[in-house]
Amino acid sequence: MALKAGLKTHRSWEDYLGLSLAIAIGLSPWFQEEKIPREAYSNAALVGVALLLLAQFELIRSRRWEEVAELLCGAWLVTSPFVFGYAAGNHLRLWQWLLGAAVIALALFEYWQSAQPGPHQPEL
């Protein structure tokens, strides 16, 4: 019973996990040895900065639109290897799929939490 109540309360560890994922996404292309398109660098940097800003906003005050925006950023990160043409046989593709899936999972979990009744319900 206590675990269920604890899952419904928004915790700051989720915001710090979001910050960590944003930094990992922004830096992910620079640790690849394969040749990747130039767009992959700017895409990762922009998605990382967007997620960093969203995580900062959540630290200040949690709102539901932030989780939706995080979900969209995660979905874009998963699909961007196909858009920019580095989806075939590239380690960056795998990293971005994993990091994007982690962002999506975190956004869905935070959105689920915000839908639960309680004292920590965020604004719309």
C-alpha cells in the first residue's frame, strides 16, 4: 500500500533522471567512432537542450504539458535516425533508440502520476 502511494507522488529523482537523460542525449553523437551525418549532431544537441529545459521547468513547477512535450521529444529521438538517414548499422541509432525509449517511459510515468488524485497534482 505504501509503495502504491509513493508511486503516485511526484519525486525530484524523476526530474534529475530527466536532466541526466537530456545530457546523455546531447552528448551521444560525440562518442561515436562511425561516420554519422552532420544533422545527427545538431539534432541530438537540440533534443538534449529541449529536454534539459523541460526538466528544469519541472523542478520549478510540474505541469502536464511538460510531460507531453517530453513524450514528443522522446518519440522524435526514436524516429530521427530514419529521418536523417543513419538508421542502418550505426551505434548512434541504438543509443538514440534506448535513450528515446527511456524518455518516453519517464514521460508516461510522470503523466500517469500527474493524473492521480493527490496533493501533488500539477497544473494543466
